[in-house]
Amino acid sequence: QVQLQQWGAGLLKPSETLSLTCAVYGDSFSHYFWSWIRQSPGKGLEWIGEINHGGSTNYNPSLKSRVTMSVDTSKHQLSLRLNSVTAADTAVYYCAKATKKWILRNSYDYWGQGTLVTVSS
Amino acid sequence: EIVLTQSPGTLSLSPGERATLSCRASQTVSSNFLAWYQQKPGQAPRLLIYDASNRATGIPDRFTGSGSGTDFTLTISRLEPEDFAVYYCQQYGLSRTFGQGTRVDIK
């Protein structure tokens, strides 16, 4: 059984940097890609990107210029940074585990609890 | 980018009835890399179906995924009270995109 627990700042001002962390509990951290996905009323569910235990990343082209993902294998944690945020980045952010081992193209079978991030001056 | 269009927007049905949800892609979804999720208020999405027709672990067999190419369907054979929720499709054949959702309401 896998559990994902996430945390991070929930209120940001425009131009600040969003920073979230997701801890993975279970023994499968090195076998999968781990994604960040956000959900807003305006844009629905949007995939942000993914990372594996070796640090290989794959980002959504629409966000690539502002996104950095990293991983701490010793702690089984992944992190998301999104810089220069605007009101359009207001959303619930989720971390999620890929369903199938080793491969990029995947659905997501375990999700974090979600973190509401609001961008407002 | 592959755009997924779900229909109908809202489906009003009674418990015990059959629900048929559609997801249409703007181009062919390679290898039928399509998933379905259920989401309830305040919760994260829950994976139901992956690779178009494979049920995820622990998902009851009243949920069935079908389709290929650009047209996919999620069928709930007999609605249980806990099935009233919003359902999303997601493709992962080319990057990753989600549909806008279908809400299944109690009639």
C-alpha cells in the first residue's frame, strides 16, 4: 500500500514561487514516475509534469519554462517549484503515483490529499 | 495536444440504472492509453480504469471501460448510491490531458 502526503504554502502573492513537497510511504519509490497535477475551476485537471527516482523529468510544455521538479531519494520525497505565479495558478495541487512500473505513459493510481494554493495580492 | 471531450456534461439517473459516459479524443489515442477516474467533493480523483478497459485494483466489476482510437466509453452497469460523483477521462498516449468531466447526479 502506498500513501502520499503533501504540504506547502497555501497563499502566495503574484510573482512569488510556489513550493510543494510530497512524501511517499511504501517501498516502491524507485519503481515509478511521480507526477504533479493541478485542478482549478477554470482549467479543470492539468498535468504539470513527472519525475523518477533518478531525477529524470518530463514537463507539460505549457508550464515548462516555470517548473522545476526534484527528488530526495533518501527521504522518498518529491518537490515542485513553480515560479512567477499569477492568479491563473490558483488551484488544488496533487502529487500522484504512476500506475505501472518503469514507464512514462501512465495513469495515476495513488494521489496525495491535495493542497489548495491561492495566488492573490 | 489531444483534447478530450466528455459527454454528457451531466447525467441524472436513479440508483440501479445503467450509466453510459462518453469520452471523445481530438486525435487517436495511441495504444488506447486512456484512463477513467471518479472524484467526489473534497477528494482526490480515484482511478477506475486504465489502458481503456483494465479495472484498477479494488474496482467493482460494475465499472467497465471500452473503446479505442478516438471514442471511449465508461459504463456503470447498475448505479449504487456511492457512484454519484464526477467522472474524468485522461489520455497518456501523447503527453497527458484530461477531459472536463461528466457529473452523475441522483435523479
